[in-house]
Amino acid sequence: MTASRELALKVLRQSEWLRGEPPALIEALLTHGRLLQLNSGGWAQTEGDEHRGLVVVISGVVHVFCQAAGNRNVLIGHCEAGAVLGHATRFSGGPRLVTAVCAEPSILLAVSERGLEDVAAHWPTLWRALAASAYSYTRRTVRALAELIALPPRQRLASRLLIMAAVPAGATQPLVRLSQQAIGEMIGVTRKTVNAHLAAFERDQLVTARYNRIILRDVAGLRRVAHS
């Protein structure tokens, strides 16, 4: 078994959307899929593409874009290990909704719709797992939209940091692996505004800001800011 395959099995087993599913189902997904290694800037999928199936992030960071009026490509989110891109269009609609671009060298698992059907023929609960993943993604998207409309920039930044944070393997504190420019694009403010609020958060010992990453030192404190 290659190192990439071992990593993929570990990530899939720990993924929230596959929690409670039998190990054989997870192994079948890997067997029916293809592991892709993309460099920084590599495209995982394109908005409007009719290609069916799923793409699961195994390692790295993938930026998610959606096209707005005037052919503007807008950064709306990012995905890390375990996250699902794409959908099975036979059951959930039409072409791809977003463009996904690797922000750093990444490993992805691509499973065609035929592969999904083959796995589900033996483990039909796969469709339940995919529905749970889609619901989770929709819930986060709706929440982000509501906060974009309702919250001032300071509270909006605190809330979005909480939504985007993950705890990487071997780490003890949540981490957001995005540049301040990218975060500004996602919450609709300038990089200067993000910098100013992050500096205030650092003074209050809520976060530690580094290049392309922000460590959340006080989750409860950030939550209080978001709800203030």
C-alpha cells in the first residue's frame, strides 16, 4: 500500500460525513476512485463542468470560487482534508456549481458517478452519507450568507474564523490556513480591514496571525466577539 493510499484511508475514516459507515465502504470508495496529485494552481474542477462524481480532498488546501455578474470569479470558501467537492448529478442536479483550485500541492480522491453507484450497490448507506455531506455544506453556506448580510466586519471576521478553523494532525489548537487577502475576499472587506481586526484580536490574545495561517488561541473569546 502506497503512502498516499494509506493517508487517504486515514482521512476518509476520520471524515465527519463518513462517520459510522463500515470500513469496507470506505475502502471500496478508495478502490473505485483515483488518487490525483495536483500542484499549486491545479484545477480540481470547473464551474459548469458536466463531469459527474465526487472529489474528496485528502491533503492540501483547495480554494473554491463562484462566478458572479461581469465574469467575476469570487473566492467563497476553502476545503481541507476530508472535505467533499462536486456531487452526483444523477441525484442532486446539474453541472458543477463552483471552480476548485489547489492553493498548495494537494492530493485528491476522484470517484466517478459510476464508481459511486458500484459502491452503493453493496453499501446503499453511501447515499445517506453523501446527503449528510451536502446538508452540512448547505448549512455552512447559508450561515456565511446570513453573516455577510447582518454582521459588522469585526464580528463577521471572528465568526468566519470559527467556521473555517480546523485542527491539523499533530496540532493542539484550531488553525485557519488562508492568507489575510483571501479572508478579506471571502467576507467582503479589504485586506487592510482584516489586518486591523486581526491585530486587535492578537492584542486580546484571541489569535496568532502568521503568513497564510491564523492560530485560534481563544475559541470561546472569538465566539463572544462574534455574538457581541
